[in-house]
Amino acid sequence: MRVLILGSGGREHAIGLKISGSSLLDAVFFGPGNAGTAALGTNVSLDPMDFGGVEEFVLAERIDMVVVGPEAPLVEGIADHFAAQDRLKDVAVIGPEKAGAALEGSKKFAKEFMHRHRIPTAKYGTFGKGEVRDALAFLKKMKPPYVVKASGLASGKGVIVTKSLSEAESAVREMIKGKAFDGAGKEVVIEEFLKGVEVSMFAVTDGHAWRLLSPAMDYKRIGDGNTGPNTGGMGAISPVPHVTPEFMEKVKNQVVIPTIRGLQRDGIPYCGFLFFGLMKVQGDPYVIEYNCRLGDPETQIVLPLLETDLLHIMDGLANGLLSEIDVALSPKAAAAVILASEGYPGSYEKGRPIELPAIKSGEGQQLVHAGTAVEGGQVVTAGGRVLACVGLGPDVEKAAEKAYALVDAVRFEGKSHRSDIGSVE
């Protein structure tokens, strides 16, 4: 198979690493990719949001499968674009059409979907243009901490959690007026604060059959002890100590199955990955959010724990044969520590040279590129989150030790990271 992976981050490099050894793979392209993906296949100057440009490349290079990494092209309808073109009918697209991607693209839609299909989630209210007064009145009825979310896409940063009512009110005003998160908050969701522990769960589904990948937990805040501003994720671990067999059964019966059935009942087709952002509250799962693709940085640890050929899974997914595929998961543990640029998640400099260590096969370590590029033959920083140092071991503690050994071996000016990945509060 000739595969095109759209995106340029750690998720896309991790997918490329996972399928690189598949017997089904003939060639892999990345659009646009990064310094790490360039070593696996061919980087192509493609904008995932330029559907016409992607289409022309797919036809010119006889691509069999397009794997859509980021959420924005899915929410904007890249899968619909391919489905509408007769000359692209034989190209498999891994990622849902616009209707399914709305689970991530609109938090309002997602909350209404959950309410309609009785999927456990926090109590909420949704408000848009001209409803500032109603939103503020609703907010005053809530107990602190207050949770205010931008309904649209905000790169994982459109959530305000605060104990200050005035700060929450200010966030509501700024969002609805379109002055925050590039207008993603013109519709806001105000919801009840849930106290518990978070779990990331990933499923692959064709809208009928589904398979779960290893559960994970990510570390969203920039500082040790979960302090400082939210980021796209500073690390992740799997398995998650507080995910018990009993909890997993509840997740399947109360969340996953009702979600798949809800899509069917609403007539929404779905072919791709589906992320469940969960909160475990007194032993029960509540859905915080859906994502319509694999997450970052969880993908960097979940895929190394997948023993079944990922390309085989995606091929079965595209051909309606997922129900015939058994997905095997490793009993090992994995940990990822993100190396970030100095200043992230605020402003930061790019173009700083990176010294990369040689990694021997079988050592249980993997270096996944995210914000990197090649300039003059030198790998340099090109983003806020630069690299993921991944370790595998018999348990999370040993996996984290291997990840941190890799952290120490990577060098670039301004390198920053959390030192507590692997600890669970």
C-alpha cells in the first residue's frame, strides 16, 4: 500500500514509526511531516487544509490510503471531499466525515449528543451570540471551580477552569464576543466541575465494530505537580494505575457502546479513531470530551503498546472488516516525556540546533519528533513541543526511567520538560 499521512507533529511521526515495519506498506509520504518523518519516508510540501492540493498529490502518486492526523481538516470535511470525488472512490480515508468530526469540532454538539444518548457527562449549559446575560446568570448558579469552554476548535487550549467568578465571567464575555481563541468561543459551554482523575481512551471504529487501544493518562500543565498553564500535553503514561477491570467494563457499557449506537441512531457514519476524554468520579466514568482522531502525546505511548499491525487494522477499518480483526495489546508499560522549547506555551524561539542520541533497537526507547525541521542538514527546533522521549518497561516506573535517560541524552538550547512524568496524584 502507498500511504499518505497528513500532519507534522508527534502523532504523525508515531503513526509512521508504527506502520514502517508493516508487510502491507510499499511507500509512505508525510504532508508536510517533520525531521523525524523524513527518515521514514518522503516529506511533501502539503497543507492538510488544502483539500484540492492533497487530492492532486494522491492521484499523482497513486496513494491507496490517507491517514488524517490533525482535527482541523476532519472538522472542515476532508473525508467528505474525498467521498464526493468519483476518481477518489478507491482511496481509503482514515478519519470521519464532517458529521462525525463534529463530536470534536463543536462541544455544544457533543454535549447534546451525550445528553440525547444518555452518556454520562457533567451538567452543562450552552450559550452563543446575544446570550451573554443568560450565560452569566447560569454561571452564577454553578459552584466553583467554574469551567468555561470554547465550543469550537482551540488547539486543546480553549478551557478555562477557575475558582474566581469574575474571571469566569470575563472569559464568557471575551469568548462570546469572539475575542478569545481565534473566535472558537463564540459559542461557549459552561459546565459543572468534576472532581476525579482523568483517563484517555482510544477506539478504532467503522461505526459498527470497535476496538479499544491501551488506556493512557496525559499531563496537560507545563509545570511539575500539575502547575502552570495548560499545554498540548507534556507527557503521558500507560497503563493507568486507577483504571481497573471494573472501571473498564463501565467505560465499555456506559460510554463506548452508547456512543457507537448513538452515531448509528443519528445516521452519522464514522470510520477512524475516536478519543474519549474521561473523568473517573467515585469509580464511574464521565465524558469530558470527544476527539475525532488520535491524541498527542498519548499516541506516542499507545501505539508502541499495540502488538497488532496498525496498517492491517486501518485497512480492515476502511474495508468494513474490523470485526474480523483481533487487536492484541502489550502487557508492558510506556511513558513519554515531552521536551519543549523555552517559553512554551507562550512565545519561543525556533531554529535551535538539536543533538540527537543514537538509539539501539531493543533498548525499549523511542524518540518521536514533533516540532522539528531540517535546516542546512541540521535538525532544529520548529515548535513549542519539540520531541517525545518514550520508554517501555515492565511497569510505569521502569518505563519512565528509560524515558528520562533519553531526555538526558538529547541536547538543545532552552530544553525544558517536566520531571514528574510517571507519578500519579
